[in-house]
Amino acid sequence: MDLAYIPSPSTGVIHLGPIPLRGYAFCIIIGVFVAVWLGNRRWIARGGKPGTVADIAVWAVPFGLVGGRLYHVITDYQLYFGEGRNWVDAFKIWEGGLGIWGAIALGAVGAWIGCRLRGIPLPAWADALAPGIALAQACGRWGNWFNQELYGRATDLPWALKISEGPNRVAGTYHPTFLYESLWCVGVALLVIWADRRFKLGHGRAFALYVAAYCVGRGWIEYMRVDEAHHILGVRLNVWTSIVVFLLAVTYLVLSAKLRPGREAIVEPDREPSGGSEPAAEAGSEPATAKAGAAPAVKAGSEPEPATAKAGAGAVPKAGSEPAAKADAPKTGADADPKAGATAEDKTTGGDEAAGAKAPEAKKL
């Protein structure tokens, strides 16, 4: 009799009226939110703009879900296209079955599209998101607990997982490999955060470290699992995949450190006009001010004749044409007068008064 074990839920779905609420789906959604939240904080700390991580995740997440499902269906095709199987089940993603290798590969394609649209480098975005992806996997693995799947060999350890009788499974207590991988992913996230702060990883090296560290854990955890899988030379396919991807990640780490040491100085160029156009507007505002302030410019009195001519043109019928012409003559000399600080309106008023003063003198003559 087992005195201690981890119980499994009796069901992985709760119905809210006609709407099914599935534990597997909730774990995936929670993981996505955690990854975007942490990735956004790290992106801002690197000099990026708030919201950029979420904008690119809109592309990466759907691509990742499709890629993860494709990898699972292709590598476990006998579950959907074998004798007595229904190929329609391949589309029932809520029943479980997402391959992390396909999710990362095709998700990277979606992220690349989003980064291209925003004009930012994909490696920098991947570095910011790397520990968040590991935490998302840690959350997502609990979806396997709801579905009672992906457990290991039988064991009587106190932390053994109790599995109930069901399709394609035998009741008993087994190694909770979902829990092992979840805890491992938390450790990978902490490792990447520490290494990034300690060594200032850049140009995709933080993401490569995440991939390499995850592959190490996935290799030994995969070796413990007892679910049906393809074997190559007596070794499970995902173990071989872990080895190959690990070697690729380590190779990238080494070559990238030699070819592009350090970290990106700018991760997100300022694509908005606020950074450069406002100073340019200030520099170019003087001509606009000069145009708008043509009347105040007349105060200095460089060319008051046009305004005077217009003002005098309205006063000519009152005083006669000849006195008006004589009244204009002193105005042109007023430019040299040091007291010529009056406004254009003062000069115009003065011109009218001068014209009115000349008119009585003409009568006396």
C-alpha cells in the first residue's frame, strides 16, 4: 500500500454550461502570459519599448502552436493514421500533444516576421524572452498532469504519481516526469537570468544557453518515460533530438562569442519622429516665426514703406495727393531716426496726423 503519492485529477475538463474549460489549455495560456510578462520586463531593461514583446508574440505564439502540433503528429503519426485510428483526432489539440521542438522552430519563424515588421533584431528579442519561454514550459507541463500523460516508469517513491485506469494507460504509481521537467525548466530560467546578468549575454547567446540547458534535462527525463515513441538504435527519438540540438546550441554559443562579443548597444531603433523631428522643428521655427511676426519686424524699421504706402493710400483722399506725398517723405527719413522704435500702427497714425497738419497750412497759403 502506497502511503504517499501525488494524486491525479479525476478529470481534465470542467464544463461551464456548454463551454468546456480544459486544464491543459489553461496551463498553456498561463505559460504564454508569464513568458510575455517576463520578456517585456527584460526587453525594457535592455532599452526596448514597452509592448514590443507582446506585439511580436502575436506572431510567434500561433506559429508555435501549429509547429508544436505538427511535430507531435509527424513523430507520432501512428496515433492518428494507424489502423483503427481517426485522423480527425490530429486536430484535437486540447487532448494534448505539443512537441517543444516544433513549437520553438516554427515559433521562431513567426517571431522573425514580427521582428522584421518592427525593425528589430531577432536574436536580441530571443535573448529577452529566453527565461520566459522556460517558465512557460514549466507551466505547460502541468497540462500533462491534468491529462494523466507523459509519466515515467513505475515507482513507489513518496512523490510517485498515481495514475488511474483509462485509455492507453494502466493504473499504478509512476515517476512524475512532468513534474521533473517543470522543475528543471524553472532551474533553466534562473540559470539564464543569472548568466545574462553575470556575463552580459547578447546576440542570441542567452537563448542558446536556454536551449542547451533544456536539452540536457530533456535528455535524461525522456529516457525515463514509458509512453509510446519511435526509437533509433534503441534510443528514443527525442533523446537523439536533444543531443543534436544541444550540440547546435553550444556551437552557436562559442562561435557567436568569438564573432560578435558583447551585447547589442541598441535593441530597438527609435522609429518614431519624436526623437529627431522636434529639434528640427525648433531649429526651423525661426523662419516661420519671422514670417508670422512680419509686423513686429517692422518695429526695427528696415522697410516700412509698404505699410506706409498702404496707410497713406487711405489718407490721400482726405488731404489731397500732393500733401500726402510730402507727408510720406519724412517717414522714409524716420528710419534713420534713433527714436524710430514705435510700432507700425504708431507710424501710420503719425502719418495721418502729419497729413492733417499740412492740409490747413495749404489753405493759409
